[in-house]
Amino acid sequence: MVMDPEIHFGQPFVDKVGITAARLAAAVDEENGKEAAAKAFDVTVDDVEAAARYIDSLQAA
Amino acid sequence: MNELVRFLFDENTGAPFVEALRTIVVLDKRHPTEIGHTNVLFGAGAKDNVWVPKISEGKWIVISEDRGVNSGRGDKLPTLCLQHRITHILVLPALLKHGGQFEKMRALLSVWPELLNVATKPPGTCFRLKYANSERNRFKLEERPFSQLPAPAHGA
């Protein structure tokens, strides 16, 4: 995960993919699963899992 | 022939969605349309203060998502778009929660004539794409008055 105040309005995003963690994590529910979310955004399941883990860790903190 | 209308999706929309929409709208010969994606035009992770002014020059209409109060994006993007006079459309979260990317596609195509008309509105106008009724079988594109937008920080 990368955070830069000048990119994506400061929201954390998946490095090299350029999609915010919040967006990918939300897509898991919206698309009914990690595989479908990965397909919808043309990223790997690992990217989706990393984003979901990151958002979960924020919510648990 | 009508004037070219350019729609630009940001990273909140996946590349496959953009490609699918492009394939559909090219069938509309009466209304020339260009569909772009920020990650393709500017690269993944482009700085906001670089890509936003550039799309202002290109007369793009931005289609993004209001990710809700926690992301802060719901306010920041309209502020920056207003500052640079970029017309933009926010897809509301309820629509995505209900049916994901397919629902977004269904909504965009349902209001397609109105979307094309957005290009005639004053630059910087903000719209929201939302359900029109509780049955969630109709959509509407609602103009958000300038008075309801967050005040630009400076330079507007």
C-alpha cells in the first residue's frame, strides 16, 4: 500500500496498480467475491486481498 | 453530426468496464463519444494536481464515485472539479452496493441521452447518478446546485 497526499486525494492505494484500497475492498462485496472483484478491475486476487486486509486492519484499530 | 462528447473514468472504475462501455457506445453513430480512463491517459498513480488541470483543457466530463463520508473523496473531487471548471458525475454508493459494476453500467446506459446533454451545461456542474425510486428499477441524473458544493479552497 502507498499513501501520497497528492495522489488519489491522499487515500491509500495499491502500488503499481493505482487503485485505492477502499475501492478494491468495497468491490469484494459489490461483485460477490475476491475473484470477481479482481476481474472487474483487471488486477490480481493478491491485490484485492491486500486491499481488503488493509481496510480490515484500519477498521480493527 | 453532433459534437464529440468525452467521458473520463478515474481509478474507481476498472479498465474492463471502460472497455465494455466503449464497445457499446461506438454503436451510437449519431453521437460521437470518447471514453477514457485516467490510468491509461496519465498512468496509475498520477498526481491529482497534474491530471485534473489537464482534463480541464481536454473538456472531459469526469465520471467517478462518491465513496461516502469516510473517504473524503465525496467532497474533494467536486471541489477540485469546480476549481478547474470540470463537469463531473458522481455515481452514488447505494447503486454500487446493490449491483456493483453491472448496476453502474445499467444506470449509465439508462440515462445515456441525459449524459450526452451534460456537455451543454456550464463547465464545473456536478451531477449525481442515483436510483429514481425505491424499487431500484429506474435511475436519474440529478444536478447538484453550485450552492450545495463545498467551497473551493482558493483560485476558483
